[in-house]
Amino acid sequence: MICKGFKMKLYEGMEEEYTRRHNMLWQEMRESIHKHGGRNYSIYLDRDTMTLFGYIEIESEEEWAKQADEPINRKWWDFMADIMETNPDKSPVSADLVSVFHLD
């Protein structure tokens, strides 16, 4: 299992909307995440900077990368694009974080 940490950026004032949309995460999206090896997925918000911190455990980088091309994932990106920073293809602007400490 690979532990991934990453960050994204939420637009100011969109905290409640981001939470609301994730609380109603579509079943197809849940299934796609699991299909591509994603487990134990959490997202946290630093309200001072509007930075989102994501944590997910994946089976492999290669399999996880395939999830980005799933139609349901593209639909989710379209759904979220108005409340967070995105790339031209509407994928979230995201940066992987470097692990510096872990304790089981």
C-alpha cells in the first residue's frame, strides 16, 4: 500500500459547498476510486489558506493514474470546477506532498 498526500486549493467562501458536495459523493465515483485501488481517503481544509490536504492509500501509482481518465471522474471534475482551482482540463490543480514522518 502506498500512502499519498497532496494539496489543492479551494476558492474563498466555498468551504460549505465543498463539504456539501463531498457529503453527497456519487456512488459511481466511490466505485471508481475503489476500482483503481484507492482506500482510506480523507481531505482536510486549512481555513487560513484555503488549502485542501488530501490523504489516500493506493495499491499502485500506475493503477491510480488510470482513474483520472474514467468518465465519472471527468464528470466529477466538471462538477467541482466552479469552487476550486483547476487546470484547463478541469482537473484540480494538485501538488503531491513529500512524506517526512509516519508512525503506525
